[in-house]
Amino acid sequence: MMKKITLLFLTLLIVSLGYAQTNLATYSFDDASSITGWTGVADAGGADASGTNPLASIAFNATGNGTGALEISGVGDGGGKAFIFELLNTGFDYQGSGSINISFDAKFVGAYENAAFHFQTLTSGPGLTNFFDQQNKINDATWSTIAVDLDGIDNSNTDLKMSFQIACGAILNAGGTVLIDNIIITGTVATCTDGIQNGDETGVDCGGSCPNACVIPAPLVSAPLSTTPESDVLFLYSDVYTTPANQVAFNNANWMNPAGPVYGTSTEEVITGTSDNVRYISDLTVGFAGITQTDFSDYDYFHIDIWSDESTFIIVKWEGAGAGL
């Protein structure tokens, strides 16, 4: 007989948290020397090296969102080239930040056609992070500000790479020119004694890089047993229901799809003094849990037990190929 599993939904509301933020670097391109360090590189597919090929260039533009800007351009010859412009800093000081925010101003100059404009960054985290199709956020008439967040900063590594890529389609003259200005990198320092959840903490002043382990709250007793007839019930886990055809199985072993903050992470725990398993779900604002295709028309009820020590409400919504239920 399968054990009933109570869901512990612990963070269902968007919570405004305080953060200790620090400006780590600013690139404002106030004069021609300010573009020093920016280079062109060949993309992974072996396209021409940007900055050295006549099809691509880096320059200082005196008309910025201030006194100047970094001007990057790449115009393809019909062969589908990708031009990459980057700054590599191997001695960057993250100042103990558990996460960073990178923002920049951008503006297209003239036509920008048949190409994609991407932002890529390599921090001290797990590797290159790609933010595709940034051209959809840029207005060619006025300056637009784009901001991206990166978590999991490892301060023992001091690598920082920022790349802008013009990926041209296989169409003659695909691409264009874009101005970049006011690149600002802000760090959020993980503090373990300020009474708020910030940085890479997984709870208030605990988890992540903090020395204190987070205590998992849990109900003191098991959920009550259901008395609804089994033939009417679609269930997850139960001490009452045993029919395999009535049991829901999630596609993802973690349940959450995708897993992680906002969408939630989960582990199985046992209620103290019992043999009753519970599914502990944390960092949840909205969760998506995929299941195999199931015909609900034979059931009148879906059984689920939910417990929380802090949330004020929960909405469970089933969605199929048609309208949500």
C-alpha cells in the first residue's frame, strides 16, 4: 500500500525581499579609450573574427546615452555569419555577491534586418549564459534598457565575460549596427545575519553559502484519510486508494517542471515520529507539474492534501491541450 504524501507548499506568494546591493562595475564609454578591452572573436561555427574582418567592427561613437557609446556592427555577405564582440575580465571582484544583475542601454542605428542580437555572459557560475533575441527589447528610435539576472556566483573564481552577438541570416546585408552604453553590474551580497532571505540563501539567513542549515517546517500529524469512494478519485499517493489506473505519475522526478526558484524545488521528507512521507516544496510562486496524458472524464475528484506554515492561499489548476480546468 502506498503512503499518502502531503504537499507542503511554503512560498506561494511573490514576496518583496530586501537585498544588500553593491555596484561592482560601470562601463559608460565616455571617450574613445573607454572601448579598450573590447575585442572581436570568431564564433563557435568558425565565422569570420569580428573586429578584424571588414564585415564587422567595433568603434567609439560620440553620441551615446550620455557622452559616448560602444558601437558594434556586423553585416553579413549572405553566408549566415555570426559576429561576436566581447569584454573578458579575468580579475573581476564580485565582492562576495551571491547573485548579480547586468543592465545596459542599447539603440539600433539605421536598419537592423534578418539578424538576431544576443547578449551572452560568462560569470563565475556554471558557464556561459545566453539571453537570446534581445532585439525585441530594443527601440531603434530611443534608448532602451535591458537587464538580466544571474544567480549562483562563486567568488572563488574571478572570470567575467560579456558578449554581444550579431547573428546574421544567410541573406546578403543581414545585420546592422547597435550602440551599447551604461553597462552596470550590481551585486547582491549574501548576508547571514540580517533577518531576510537574500543572496544565494535558501531560507532566512540559512542555506546556500550561509553556515546555518535551514530547518524544514513540517506538520506534526499526518493528513486525515479520505472517505470518498475509490472509483471516483484520481490520486497522487494514498493510504486508502490502491488502484494503479487511478494514480497520477509526474513526468519529472522532482515534480516541478521546470525545477528551481519561482517554479519551486521539492524533496521527500518523513513526518517526525511516523512513517508518513511528505513532499516538501519550496521557493514556489507558480508550479508546473507535467503528467502523462490522462482522461479525467471517468473521475469526479482529484485528491491532494496540502499543508503550509506561512502561505495564505493556494490555487490548484489542471490544464490540458484545451482550456484550463
